Amino acid sequence: MWLDFLWKLSKHPPIEAINEILGFMSVLEPSVISNDTHLLAQVSRGFIEWSWAPGESVSESGLEQLGGVVTGRLLSSAIAEYF
């Protein structure tokens, strides 16, 4: 249920809530059962892709910082299904 909500949210998350979303995902990740690993990876990739082009007025340095933080926090989840 939460992963479906996060999947939809990953398309256009509110930038001011990204820290809370990432924190929630870090709490949620250990409880994800193996059947949902693929969906968790999709959600993580969705947030990573969004962070590269958030479509909001983010400065160049802010864009780099946003992409770095989101990718750093979610990359392991995004590639977990391949291992």
C-alpha cells in the first residue's frame, strides 16, 4: 500500500517534503518483503529520475545538491533487485 502511494508521489513530489519522504523510505525499506523489492526499486528510481529534473525553479547548485542527496540515499534500493 505505501509503495503504491510512494510510486505515484515519485512522479511529482513536493520539493519541500523530500527530506521527510527520504526518511520515510529509509524506515520502510527494511520491512519490504522480497515480493515487493521490484516495486521498491521502481519507486527509488522514480525519485532519482525526478531529482535530476525536478521541473521547479531550483538553482544549478541546488539541482546538483538535490540529485546528489536523493541518489545517495536511494541508489542502493534502486539497484537491489539486480543482486
